[in-house]
Amino acid sequence: MSDINSFGIIGGDIRQLYCARSIYEDGLDITVSGFGRSSDMMGMKETPADAVIERVDAIILPLPVSKDGERLNSPFAEEPLPLSEIINSIGKDKPVFAGMYGSADPAMFKGMNISCYSSREEFAAANAVPTAEGAIGTAINEFDGTLNGSRILVMGYGRIGRILSMMLRGMGAEVSVSVRRLKDAEMVRAAGMKPEFTDHPEGSYDIIFNTVPVLVLDARTLARCASDALIIDLASLPGGIDDNAAARMGIRVIHALSMPGKTAPRTAGIIIKNTIYNMINEMYKNNL
């Protein structure tokens, strides 16, 4: 895998520790920093960030890199890690792999050799399964009935919507899927589910899963099909639900974000690792 034989992971949650463990099991050198308060280091040893940066060939930063634009996302660090100090210490030449670093000042990364693993197509595709499983787990915990026999609407027929709807159908739910295109409606019908059109879903549902990151469940739609439903919103903020309207109607909405990291951190960590490996292999081929 090119000339990168050692990695340093600085900051992040348990996904990054699983990523580190998986890299170690591949026989590569891995050093971590920012996990001193973790109750389980998975055999890793905490190392100061500056020593990590000096020692390794490439750096892996968290997903997201920062939540406030000032501090590295490092919930297990013994003390806050200023993002600017970490970035300045890394320098311009060392390869850096990061997830969702857009919340920070773009000028901070100017001239760096930095790549975003969370924007990759294979990353999103691989995360669809743990996201769907996590959504179903949330429904099982929060819904007062069984999914089997329940009337369920899945908003959106992208990666997550396709997998989620098929899993729910396999559990015996009565599944409808909202789509925007006629060809998707035919695909939904061919899969044994009922298509609805996103701008005007019909019927009344027990559970609605939203995967669409724009407003699709406005006040009028909520009143028509979700007045008694549990809504689980999987879309990135601001989500696809009019929360104020839902609150007025007494409709329960659960914003279930970052499901892979919460419900399947081991798988999520391996997905991060595999995506970074793919990026490195592409970089190596392009430099031949």
C-alpha cells in the first residue's frame, strides 16, 4: 500500500479506536492520541499528539474533525485539543485523512495534503447497512407495538431507503416507500412494496422513517399521514421534518443521527479504515 506503513489517529470516538485496532491487526504500525479517558483502549497506548505526528507516515482525524470549529473532536481526551495547534503541527506534506472538516475555517487547511474519507461513495454505501439496522433498533425500542404487521412509510429510496425498506419488509411490516421518480416507483412495486410520491404521500402510518435531508414532512403532510405515527429522522441536520408543527400536533420525532457510530462502532471503524486504504491505493496508482 504505497509507502505508508504507519498511521496516527488523533482524536475521535470509539469508531477511531476500532479503526486503530483493525489497522494493527493488518500488521501496520498504529499510534493513537486523545483517548486517555477511554475505559477500553483496545490494546492501544495513549501517546502525546506531537509525538504521534512526528512518528507516523499519515494522520487520521475524526468524523467530524471538529464540532465547534475550534477544538478537535476528541471526547475521550484528558484535556481539550485545540484544532489549530494540531493542524499546524502536522504541517503541509504529511498525508491527512479526515471526515467532515468543513465546520472549521477552510483557511486552516490551506496547502495541506488532506482528503475527506466521509465524502467517498463507498463510505456512504457501506454505512447504509449499519444505519438501517440502527434505525430498526431505535424503532423496536421506541414503538409500543411490533414492526411485524405495522404500517411503515420510508421517505426516500436512496442507499439507506432501499436497504431499510427491504429489511422492514423481511420483518413482516406493511412497507410503503416515498419516491420522486416513476422508475423508482416501479422498482418499489417490483420489490413487493407500495410506492408513494414524496410530495403527496397517502394513508396513515404507525412509523415513518425519513432519509431525505430536505423538508418533506411539513405541517400539511404531517396532519395527513403522521398524526399518530412515531417519526424517526435519519437525515442530516436540519432533517426533513417540521419539528415545530410536529410538536404542536403531539407527534413524537426522534432525530437518529450518526447511527453507525452509535450502534455499530466496530463496523463503522472498519469502514473508515477500508475507505482510507482505497484512497491511498488510488493515490499510489496516480503517482506511478
